[in-house]
Amino acid sequence: MFGVLPIDKPAVRTSRDVCNRIERIVRPDKVGHTGTLDPMATGVLLLAIGSASRLVEFSLGHSKEYVAEFLVGHRSETLDTEGEVIPVPESHTPTRDQLQAQVERWIGRVQQIPPKFSAINVAGRRAYQLARKGRDFELPAREIHIHAIDIIAYEYPKLTLRIDCGSGTYIRSLGSDILRGVGSDAVMSRLVRTRVGPFSLGDCAPLEQIVTADDVAERLQPPQRLIANMPSLQLTQEQVINIRHGIPLELDNVATNRLFAIDSQDKLIAVLERVEAAQSADTTRYRSLRVFQESNATSQPSSSSKPHSPES
């Protein structure tokens, strides 16, 4: 198999749990995921099946959308309800207008300090491992990109936000940061990832409905959807043969650093990278970063496949 399996991850299960379950079904094919969800979170989890796992490193730039619920006026070490939740002393009740003003300050490119209870590497150890042992350490702020934040509902102490953001954003930290800006705090009580790049919840299958290899094949999406944020190019049959034999391509009127190439049947052939200009100023030479041979290409689903909408 060669494609993307979008799963609606259930709560409690880790992303690795989901991968392991699907891998047992599709063996000997490998399974990888393109972005971890916390165990308490649900929603879109993209699994790269078979040779599509070789695309994971190119798929990390997709924007994502979340719907998150927060308990205002409370805090916990983990920034969510997985930790011990305690009231914030002398916390006042912020108004919706105050929240809206604070939300707008977090739109754009901003600095965020990740939570200590996270999988970030600290001197060879996961941050959450150090935090559980009570170790004293600090995580540096990092730049994140928040495209939009909408207040869906607010009735103290419950606040629901819809967040459209770039990769690397910690939603539980964002909720805490917003509420600290109005003299309070918040813990995340629920998180649903509703979109990753071109994949939405409507594309996803509930994990319990995937039992056999036929179930996987039926739900499989074309592998190039994993890298839909990358420019694409359709190759001639001669170019397909050349790139599969390791021969660089000279392409006219193409200037992007990376792109993915498909054939006339919309099958993924390769991920290409610009290496140098050719003789003509309008011609650029590209080499292959990943090549997918015919045996793989013929097993991938057609890009004309319609997304499957699971039963609600």
C-alpha cells in the first residue's frame, strides 16, 4: 500500500498506539504519523502507509485547525486537566470583550514558551520526563504563527476557541497565555484537531472502523496530499523514465526549490530539488530527493478518489 490514511484519533490513545494498531493490519508495510496528538486530544491524525512514510519530513509545514475548550480561572502544571487542577487565587472573571482584545494580540508571528510537560528534547531527555521528576529547567521561547483565533463560546468558567495555526503551536500553552494576559489562567479540558493541511475531520475514519487491510485500502488517500503545500509538475513518460534512472531533469520556466512530480495518471513519481541552473536562463536542473518506483506507484490511490465521510 502507498498512501495516506486519515484517522479520527480517539481520546486516551496515543498517536503511537494508533500507528501500531494500523501497522499490525498492513504488515509488512510500515506506518508513520505526521504530527503527534496528546493522548487526551481527538481528531485528525494522518498516517503515512508504506512508502508514503518517506514523505513525512516534507509534510510538516501544513497549517492546522483546532477546537479547544478551557477551564478559566484554574491552572495545572501540565496546563490541561491531566494534571492536578487548582483554582487561581483571587482570579477575576474576564469579560468577553477583554478576552477578544487579548486574543487579537496573539494573531500573527508570536513568541511562545512550550509547556514543560511536552516531548521537546532537553539534553537528550524528553521535557515531560524531567518535569515528572521535579527537575528545574527552562524551555526557550520559539516563534509560532497564529493565523486566526475565534471565540466560539464563553460562559465562565468555560471558554471554547477555534484556532488556525502553524506547526509547533502548543494549544494548551496558548490558552494559558491568553488568560494570563487578563490576570487569570486556564487549563485545557478538551482538544479536537479539526484540520491538517487539506485534510479535515470529514476525511477521517474512526479508528474502530479500521479492522482489515481492505478497510485501509478503501480509506486510503493519494500520497501527494501529504505534500499538497508543495508545488507540483506533471512529467512526460520520458521524464518519468529518466528520473527513475537517476537522471536529473532540466525543466523550463520552473524556479521553486522543491516540487513533487506526478505522471499522466496523477500517480506520485518523485520529490525533486533544484540543484543548479542549466545553460538557458529559463531552464533549471532538478535532482530527485525521493523516487517512487512503478510497483509503488501502481498501488497508490487515484487523486480523483472522493474523501470518505464517516458516519456520525
